[in-house]
Amino acid sequence: MPTKSISISVSPEIGKVSAILVAPSKPTCILTLAHGAGAGMQHVFMENLSAALAAAGIATLRFNFPFAEQQKKRPDSPAVAHKTIEAAIDKAIALYPELPVFAAGKSFGGRMSSQYLSANPRKDVKGIIFFGFPLHQPGKPGIDRAEHLQQVKVPMLFLQGTRDTLANIDMMEEVCDGLKKATLVKFEGADHSFKAGKKEMIPLLVEATQKWLAKKTKNL
């Protein structure tokens, strides 16, 4: 699948970050794909997910947060992460102005995307996809991290493993039941990294994503 390395200018203060566009010849939509707190955009999960989405007709623009770009371990502040997500969305729109744009992210990347869109509603972003929403810290169940989701104006797809130690599945169901535009898809036995024994999870994640996107883009 064709890939293109590009640079995204975040702001004069923050500087630039690296990004990778993976796109089929005729994509149906494009996702900004933000990585988690523990690894950058070139983590094997991110690479495999992007390739599989492209094979399903979905373009992705995955990018580094500044902390990953600078090879630091401590994640960026929400303000810096939000600014980076904003720049990535703007870049995706500039690359494919005719396509529907969706924000997406793994763990930290998804939560920062929804925080940004909860505070900055955008009509040019049609939805958010969470590849494992980090609802709470391991061993500390709670739903405080989900409070901002009430302010998100666009449809949301939550892809969650039932053994995710960062998101008690019963609490995730409670959160999603309280959101008018939320869809929850559960993956039995999968953990926060979407590992479930010998089961191949990427095809299942892509299938669920493709089905949801087909519904959301049908009338756009």
C-alpha cells in the first residue's frame, strides 16, 4: 500500500512533527490516527492497523505527538496534544478536501482527540474512533475521564477489549449508555493492547471500523 512520509507544522512554539499517510487509490474517508502514551506512530500495532485500514479503502494519517518525536517518555500536556491533533486534522483536510474526515486514536491518542473535539466542535470532523479508550488507571476503576464525552457533538465508536485493565468493561457500557452518539463494540478476551491469545485482532478491529464508517458516510 502506498505510504508517504510528511511533516506537520503544529505551531511556532511546538514546532513540527513527523507523519505517515497510508492511502489506497480511491479512499472512502481519511482518519487522523493518534498513537498511545507508550509508543510512537511507528509501533507495530499502528503500522499494521494503518495497512489493514488502507486495504479496506480507508486512508490514515498517523502522526507523532511532540514527546514521541523528541523521544521523551513523558506524554505531552493536554494543551500540546490538542494542538497537535488540530494540526493533524487540518493536514488531513488539506490532503483530501473532498473526503469525510474522522479523528481516531489508540488509548491516549483517542482520549486527547475527544478532549480536543469536546472543547472545539468542528463540522469538518464527522466522528471519533477509539481503539481502546483509557477510562481509568490500572486498578483504579472510575469514569471521571469520560466526563468530557458529554460535550462531544459527533458520533463516537468505542472498540474495547473485555480484559482491558484501563477500562472496566461494565463501566464502559455505563459510559456509552449515557451517550446518545456512542457505539460500543466489545472484543471478548482482548486486553488494552488488543491481544487475545492467538486470535488475530486487527482484522476484527478493521471490520468493525469499516461497518461503522459505512453507516456514517452513507448520507454525507
